[in-house]
Amino acid sequence: MKQRSLPIPAFMIALLFACWATILYPLGAANAAESSKDDAKLAEVRQLISEYYVDPPATEVFQKNTIPDTIKALGDKHSLYLDEKEFKDLLESVNMNYFGVGMVIAPGGDYPLVEKTFPNSPAEKAGIQSGDAIIQINGESTHDLSVDKLAGKVRGPEGTTVSLVLRPAASEEERTIELKRQRIDLPQVEGKMLEGTIGYIHLSTFGDRTGKEFKAAYEKLQGAGMKQLIIDLRGNGGGEVTAAEEVGDFLLPEGPLYHMAGRKLPKETFSTTGKERPLPMAVLVDDGTASASELLSGALRDRAHATLIGTRTYGKGSVQTFFNIKSGGVLKLTIARYTTALDHPVDKVGLTPDQPVELEPLQLIRAKDVLSPPHPKQLRLTLDQKEASVSNDSLTLVNPPVIQDDRTYLPLRFLGEALGGTVEYREGDQRATVTVDGKVLDIPLYGGEVQLNQQHFADVEPLPVVNDRVLAPVRVLSESLGFQVDFNEDTREVRISKP
């Protein structure tokens, strides 16, 4: 990979990208007198902002009298002040070896959200779910509390407890949970062979072991006959950019990986030095895919023609630096922004998948379909049962198929995506568009004319809504898109397939 020659202090030792992408500077001893620590810290923070912040700071930034108010005036949620313990905890979380409760926290609206929990962790055992809002920690409100600050409060010495007040995603009822912290040692990379010659590698982070673990997983899959590869970056908030570069070297030949520029940093290109011709690849992404993960996803699409599948990524294209504050603590400050290998912006826009698939269980199925030889799509379901099969992959439905007015109904989004298409709702004219294999079906949500490729196809009654999900008539939607629907009265099985 290309040697860095950034025009910033020579004592820089590492560049990181995460939901808090960073350049790291070494900590030093505080040398200001104890009585003037606060003033010294504030003066140093102001100086660093003046010299290195990515955009010219507004005058009001330097009129604030405290460090929190000064940083808040930047209007940048990725810049903040950390004490030494918070800094240590943050690095440990990236490397996935720390004392805590085993969950990933993401920014929310008013409160931070649980993004996911890890297997066999205290959080998973307590029943904490993805999407739960964290309302309080140890009796303190988390309203507008940054993810970094909250993560630091959740972690602590082994065997100690932490109290959380949670609000489930689908409920207004809050619950309080006491969790005991334990050692969390999690693999950063996991790989396995799927059916045929498709390999699958999931990267949870880009940490100190990612390059080594990825190499081991990749070579093991190669030995098992891997010819195509699915890279799963869902929920991966980033980490050390050197780890992302190591992964890129395995997957891409020599060429650009990303570009970076800032107010004090002229544009510079960082490259991979791999030799191998890229495998056919699909990359799974979602709104938790951030920073270094977006950087790698963009490069794989730009240079290896990988297909991105899932939902729009987080949009974290800014770079932060950790500066030591001489009188104590660390300032995390945004100093640059990066673009993908082909210079596409990421910050605040994210990456739009080539194949949008919102329902998580269908994302991996779609990736396998993209990489597999063409085969007939088939969807098998049983009335009033949650178990279903899509392209021979089993999954559990949130809403089982039901009969209303002698018609079988399924959630519209599930049905459209399960048949290999995309689904788009339009609030303006209260319609939905389902696109499958070039056929465009336009459906009125409140009853009326169904159009196929802008021509009248059928008329439907208002679509039912169950559990906030719009249901669609299975036969009308499937047959209009060229599928055959068969129903077995004895087994109550519905089979949708290409004739």
C-alpha cells in the first residue's frame, strides 16, 4: 500500500477509519500546573481546532468558555473530548476485546440505539434486541449522549454491573436491566463455505487482528474450492484503515483504494498492492456499514465490479484525529474527508446498493442468487405458518400468508424482494412500484388500477395493513410478473415459481 506522507506532525503513528475515523497521536505527560489545567486544555483545544479542523471554524467556536461548548459549536458529532480511560475503552472496542456487556451502539434520533448484540454475551442473554433505544445508564439520561461517551460508560471492570433503561423499538414501555460486565473476546472475521463454490466472510470490525484473520479465512475458503465470494459488512462501523487496506490487498490488484483531502491536507491517494485478479463478489451493506467499511465497499464496486446488496450505508466519509492534550485527555477532531477509489463522495450521502433489499433475511439469499448460475426462483409458503423457503433457503416470516376475501396475502415488500425484485413506496400518489426482471408493476395502496409496464393489468381493492406492513394479493402480483402460483388444498402450501 502507498506510503503516507501527510503534511501534519511527524509523530503521527496510525490512521483509523470507523464511525469515528481517526489519525492517532501518542499520549504525553501533562505538564501544565494543576490549578490551570482547565484553561490550558481549552487553549490547546482552540489552537488544534484553528490549525487542523477540516473546515474554517466559525468565530463563535472560539467564544465558548468550556471544551464541551467549544466542540458543540462546531456542529460536528464526530469531534469530541475524551479522557484517558474513554480513549482506552474506545480502542479496545474496535479491537473487540474488552470488558463490557457485548453490544454495538449506534446513533439514534433522541437516544442511542442498540445496533446488535453478540452471541452468548450478557446483552444477548438479557434479551436486548436490535433497535432498542438506550434511555438511561446508571440513572443518567442518555438524551443526545454521543455513542463514544455511552460506550465508555457501558464498559468497566470485569464483574461490576451496569444498569440500563431500554425502550424496545416497537413499544413505548421501558424496562430496566442490570448487567454484569465480563471479558468480551470476539473474532473480528468469520468465514464459511456456502453451497456450491460460494465463500462467505463476515467482518465485524477493522481492528488489530482483522488482516491476519481475513488472510486465514480467505485462504481456507480458497482451499475448499471458493470461486465466488460474499463479503458481509453489515453493521461494521469501521476501524483501522490499515486493516481495511490489508483486506483490500487480498481482494484487489494494484490501484487506488481511496482518496483523502482536508483544509490542511492536500488530496492524496492511498492504494492497494495486491496481485490477484478479483473473484466475482457481492457485498452486503446496511445503514450500520460506515467509514472504513464504506471505503472498502466502494473500492470493491469501483474496481472489482462487486454488487452491493442491502440498504444505503451510513455515510461516514470524514476522518478524525486523536490529539493528545498536554494537560490531560484526548481531542478527537475531524481533519479530512475521503472519497472512494473512483472519487465518489461518501460523507453524508453513503453508498446506494446496486440491488436494494431491505429485509435482512433476503439479503444473503439475493447475494447467492447474484453469484450462482441462473436458476429458477421459487417461493414456498404455508397458510398461517411463519416458515418459508426462498430459492431453497429457509427463513421465518414476520407475517405468515393469510386469506382475506378468498385471496392469499403476503407483505408486499417481502413478496417483491423474495421474487428477486425491488420495492419502492411513493407517499405522494400513495402507490408502490415493484420491479422484477425488467417488469415494472405499479400498485395503488388504497385501491384502483394496477399497471404493468404502464399498461392496465387489473384492479384491486385497498391493500390491507397488518403490523404496519402493507399486504399484497399473492396471485395478482406474482402472475403479473411472470410467475406461476400453485396452491395445494391438502397441505395448504402456496408455491410461486417461474413456469
